[in-house]
Amino acid sequence: MAGPMTPKQARFVQEYPIDLNAAQAAIRAGYSAKTARVIGHENLTKPNIAAAIEKAKEVRAQRTRLTSDMVVDELRKIGFANMADYMKSTPEGDPCLDFSRLTREQTAALAEVTVEHFLDHRGEKARSVRRVKFKLHDKRAALVDLGRHLGIFVHKPDHGQIEVATNLHELVIARIERIANSRRVRESKEADAAAEAAQRRVRESKEADATAEAEAEAAHLLKARAAAAEAGRPKSEPAPGSMEYQALHPEWRPEED
């Protein structure tokens, strides 16, 4: 069961029946213009919002005594208005406005009628000119609205744009995820490389310490061996007659010639 509507959704229900334009209704309801088309379409698909919109239409129709037939009839007057109904041709074939035989149905299609009075030229050649211009309501917009109300065609342009917007949103999200994953992989590789480099430095430091220790031990061993060899080497006999020799040989006497 659908939950209660948010304030924006309630405002959307009020705005949508005005022109039956979901995107514009979403914008007027306070949604972002960038996402209004997608959100408007989503709101129309939600059962509680769709039901509220239909109820709002019924209330408005009862209040204004307006029926769908009346709306369609007015749109028909605009959509099928013809310029030939508002002018005639002179004997020379020039177009000339003629509002003398317009019906009420034909005047309903008129958006604007302008009458201008001015003087053409100056002095004796001046003459009074009366110019009449008229403008019809937008035929194309009326025909499109008629088609929508009568279900002659679906909102294909809007649907296509909605699909494009949805796909674009999904593509952007997917792209962001790929970038994030790529960044995480790169950072993980960099961390592994840094850890490996640190381990290599520790290993090299230990190897250097072991080499220095081995060299010091070898030097100490060589020094000890040299000392032991020196201590075990027999001393040379002092020269005969020297004081050292006489101390070692007290019985020695110098020989006489």
C-alpha cells in the first residue's frame, strides 16, 4: 500500500492538471529542473499520485462545470482554424481581410486583432491609412493537446527524452563506479608496492648489518690468529757475547786468542 505523499508530491498533484505537462508541474512543485522530466514521469506512475490527480480533475470539473468535451471542442476550433475563413480575394486576386461573416466558432481561434490608423506621406499627398492585423492561436499546440486527450498518440518525444535521461543517469553512475573502482585498485597496487619497497629496505638493511658483522668477526678472528701465531713463534738466539746472551748463559766466557 502506498504511503502518504510528500509536500512536493502533493503540490505536483495540484500543478499537473493545469497543463498536463509532468516536467513543468514538477518544476512548479519545487523539483530540480534537471530531474523534473524524470521525476514527473515517475510521479505519474505511482498509484496514489495518479489517483489524487484524477480526483483533482473531477473536483475541478464539478467546480467549473467543465467537461472534457468542452475542452476538446475549444481545442478543435483552434486546431482546425483556416486562414481562408478570415479573408477574401479582390477582383485583382489580392488578399483582403473580411471579418463580416465570421462565426462565433471562428472568432474563438483568434488570438489577437490589431487596428492601426496613421497618415501615409506628408502635405498634400498625405492620406489616412487603416491597417488591420490578426493572429490565430497556435494550431500545432492545439492539435498536440487534442491528440493527447484523445489518445491518438503517446508522448513519444517525452518518453524518448525520459529514456535518454534515465540511461544518461545510469551511465553517469556506472562511470563514477568504474572510476572509483579503478582508483581503489590503483591505490591498492601503490600500497602493495610501498609495502614491498619497505620490506626490501628492511631486508637490505639486515643483510648489510649481517655483512658488517661477518666482516668484523672475520677481522677479529684474523687478528686473534695473528696474535696466537706471534705468541707461538720461537724467539731467535741472542748474539754470542751480548748481554742478553750472557744473562741466558752465565757459564759463558769469552775465548782468548
